[in-house]
Amino acid sequence: MEDLLNAFFLMSNFVFVPAIAYGSQLALGAVGVTLVYGILRFSNFAHGDTMAFGTMFVILFTWLFQSYGINLGPLPTALLALPFGIIITIVFLLGSDKFVYRFYRAKKAVPVTYLIASVGIMFVLNGIVRFIIGPNDQRFADGERFIIKAKTMKQFLGTAEGVSIKVSQGLTVVTAIIVVMVLFWFLNKTRTGKSMRAFSDNEDLALLSGINPDKVVAVTWILVAILATIAGTLYGLDKSFKPFTYFMLLLPIFASAIVGGLGNPLGAIAGGFVIAFSEIMITYPYKKFVAYIVPGDWKPEGLVQLLATDYKFAVSFIILVLVLLFRPTGIFAGKSV
Amino acid sequence: MSFLVGENMTGGYGGADILHGCSIAAEKGEIAVIVGPNGAGKSTAMKAIFGMLDIHTGSILLDGEDITELSPQARVAKGMAFVPQTANVFPTMSVEENLEMGAFLRRDDISKTMDEVFESFPILKDKRLQNAGELSGGQRQQVAVGRALMTQPKVLMLDEPTAGVSPIVMDELFDNIIKVARTGITILMVEQNARQALNIANKGYVMVQGRNKFTDTGEVLLNNPEVRKSFLGG
């Protein structure tokens, strides 16, 4: 009995809790990608670096506040800096739409043209971030680190294993839930939100109904800026900020959006968790877990690891390819790629 | 002066002209139907009246006002409503949301108009929370027409409303169109089912190759031997 409890704690500590946190971060990123695909009808390859851009400004303002001695007690100071990072990202994205994407909209370009343009914007963002904050790891989390510590739990319960839950992980889940609730209220209950869904559904009919396309485009970019900055900040608080990592996040984020069905925000959230859990569960060494479950002489010799952790992104990539091959519209039947 | 007039329209989609001096008119509360063989320019004529096509010669007048230069959205604001032939609903939105989107330009209370639409199309009331894309073809057409009616238009234009619809549903749709016309709304309709359409029409326009060929009341056209031979199958 105690072995099963230990096994459960082990899985929770190394798989469930990290996967839920990582899944929430991917979910927020994937919703941003799926909104652009559904409403503006192109794959935004600049999303990862948009997250880096927003997070960079949150970090800079966090350092500024820390230097003034302003802090938020047990919670990270970054939360105070978040609105500033969001506003700057909104300005950048609206500017990129005005100076880049609008040009192609006027020419009625095909979707792949926008995709290549977004790759260009990705390189610009890449350069800006590295130029301002440098390519190295930055840590900006402060305040309390843990909500529960595995050591404390082990001492309290007398078990061999315990579960750690970091403040950043708890914050990620709470923030993600709030953001998603607000977003869904906006899309389903407000006039502007409904007009954006209509525009995504049937653009010509939406225009005929008098929906203003410029307003829809602007609100979409504002939402994307908010989502990207929050997702990037939560990821940075939880792990660390390194521009290259954010660029790499593009793969699992796109995998999440496609698995859930492009254009479908609910799908993007589900997809985020599918990818996160898959990545972590497939690369987790189950040796200790199996040792707790099976009787004595069946204990495994090797690590019982399906894939080395270096191959985490390969998991996203394989899932992405399989979904595209066998069910391109995703779980929730969004638009085909 | 007719309520809706498309006078001497000539134009096309950019290359060659499709319409050649075509004239269509409809009185207030009247049902005007445009029929003709495939490729005659029927849908093109209606799109020209709605402003989805640029005409280089001719003019469009609504209640005496020249609206030739206005965009389709501006014409919607003036009281025109257009129901396209395909892709005429928002498939992932509910029936009720579709109707709300139809009334997007209105800032006043739309619940009374929505109740009127539900009264005309009772099955939509039953399915008000269902996604429009899940409905059958005939029900989707009703959503499309209901959506157009939400702006309380003066003119309702329908592009082949009975295309791909079963005969019983076609009768129902035409019944509903007559009901709408009785409330004082002018109806302009392009139809392939010429016989049934001309049956309910006050005025019929037979178009061939972008030109008016025959113009008369629906009844006269139905009994015209040339019209019968060409399109109605004798």
C-alpha cells in the first residue's frame, strides 16, 4: 500500500505536476497561434519570438522594479511588470500588421505569403531580443519558490517520496485558467468576440453583415500579444528565459494547435496538454516507478525510458507528423492545414 | 418610378462585359424574378444591383436615390439585404448567433425582430441553440433568409434560394417568401426553377446572354409559348 502511494507521489512530482504546468504554458501559446490561423488565416511563425519579445520587456521592467525595491512578497515581481510587457508587445504587433501584413492584405496575397512574412518578422524579433538582452539564460523569478516541498511532505507523511509544487507552477495553472475563462467569455458573449468568430467562419458573409475587418484584425493582434506575453512570462518564471528556447517552443506550440484543430481555441488548450503529457511521459525513466509497483524480483535493470530527454522535441514532431497524416483537422475538427 | 431599379446595366468581372444594357425593376412589396438559361447573367445582374460587381454604364436606384457608387456594406445600411447562393450562414455559430450577426449593424433592441423571424420560421426557434452547419439544407436556407431579414430591410435579394433543395422544402420556402413580400418588403430573386418561381412572381425577367429577352408578369410569361419552349420545357 505504501509502495503504491510512493509510486503515485513519484509520478506526480516528476510527471503530472510538471506536465500540467508545461501544458498550461503550451496551451496559452497554442491559443495565440490558433487565433491567428482561424481569423487571419495564416500560420504565424513569429509566435515563439513574440513570446520572447514580450517576456524580455517583462524581465527588464522586473529588474527595474527590483532595483527600486518594489516587490510582491511571496509572488514574483514579474507579475507587476506583466502589464508593461503586454502593452509594448501590443504596440509592436499592431505596428507589424500596419507595416507588413496590411500590404499583403491589400494585394490579396495567398496564405503562404503571410507565412513567409511572419518568418521575416521572426528574424527581426530574434535580432531585437538578442541585441537588447543578449542570448544567454536570464533568471528573473523572485519571491517564494515552493508552495509544497517534497522534503516537507516526506517528513510529514513519513513516505519515501513527496511532491513538490513550485509557486511558478501553481501560478501558471491559476493564470491559465483565468486567462482562458476571460478569453472564452470575450469570444462567446461579447459583440466584438462574436464578430471575430463570424469573420473566422465565413469572411465574405461577415463583411456583408457590416463587420469591420480592420477592427477584427486589430483586436486579434491585441489578444495574441496578451496571450504570448503571459505564456512567455509564465514559462520564463517556471524554467528560465533564453531566446533560443523560445524559438524552439514554436514546434510544440504548433503541434498543440494542430492536434487540437487549427482555428479552435478549445482544441488548442486540449492539444497543449496532449503534447506536454506526451513529451514528458515518453521521456520519463520509469525505473523507480516500476520498482514501487512490481514484486521484488521483477525490478527492472535499465532505466525503462522510451526516449532520452534530449528527444523531447522529437515527440512533438512525431505527433505533429502523425496528426497531419491521419487526422489533419485535429481532435476537434478545426480547419485543415 | 419603381422602388428598386437597375437601369441599363453594362459591365463584367474585369475582362469581357457580361451584362449588356440589362434593366431590372421591382415595385414596393412586389416579387420580381429573374430567370434564364445557364450563363445568362442572372446572378451577375443581381450582384451588380447589390454592388458586388462594378458596372461602367448604367445606374442603380433605391427609392429614387442613386446608390451606384456605394459599397455592398453601405447598401446594406440603406436597406438592402442579400442572401448568397452558397456559404450563406456561419456554420460554427448557433442559429441565434447567426441571426444576431445578421443584425450586426443595428444598435437598437433586436429581440422583437428575432421573435418575428422565429414566428415566420418556427423550426428555427426549436433549433435556436444548434450550430447552423449541423442543419439540413432547407433549414440552413431558412437561417440564411432569417439572417438577411434581421436588418429589417426594404429590399431582399435571393440568389437561387431553392438550389439543391427538395421539392417540399422548395414549396415551403416560396410560401415564406410570399409571406415576407406581404409585409411590404420588395423581393428580387434569381431562380433556376423557373416554372415555380414565375408562379409566385408579380414581374418576371427572362435574360439571355446578359440582355433582357422577355419582361412581363409571371403569369403572362408562363403562358408565353416561346418562353415555355426555351426554358420551361413546353
